[in-house]
Amino acid sequence: MRLSEFREEIRKEFGDKLEHATPANVREFLDHFQQKLYQNSMPGRMVLNEPKTTYEEIIKDFFSRVLDYPPEEALMLMWTMAFDLSFSALEMQLAERFNTLFGEIGEDN
């Protein structure tokens, strides 16, 4: 996928200023996006052979490998990762806020 196509797809889904992005639809979009992106490059059965044993090692390996990717591919990978992490953090913050509100209501009963 080219960067221009990537931008167009993002803006089509979320608006020019990402005004329609929410934690729920960002997660759903990224799931479908990755499935579409990799469905043709995965021949049948996939074998996981991950030599890294901790999340920290896996993250370091990912960022190290992305440095060697073609610039457009690296940008799209890093953008989608940042987008996902940002909205995941927002989702956790909102869940905490609602949990506090509903927890207080539940305690009063």
C-alpha cells in the first residue's frame, strides 16, 4: 500500500481531522486494516517462531527492524502503532472514569 492510499483510507474512515475516531472504531479499523494488508502475504498456515521471551525484547526487536524498512512502510507501521497505543490509553482512562462513576453509584445502593 502506498502512503497516499493509506492517508486516503484513514481520512475516509475518521474524517480529515480524525474527528470521528473513538477507541472502539480505531481498534476495529486497525484490526480490519491489518487483516487486509497481510491476508495476501500470508501463505496458508503461519508458524510463530519468536525467539524473544519478554515484551520488552519483542518491542525492541520491532523498533530495530522498522529502522530498516522502506520509509513509507516504516511511517505507516509507526503511525498505526502510535494511533493504536494512544487510543488504547484513552480507552483505559475512560474506563477508569466510568468505573469510578458507576462504582460510586453501586456503593450507595
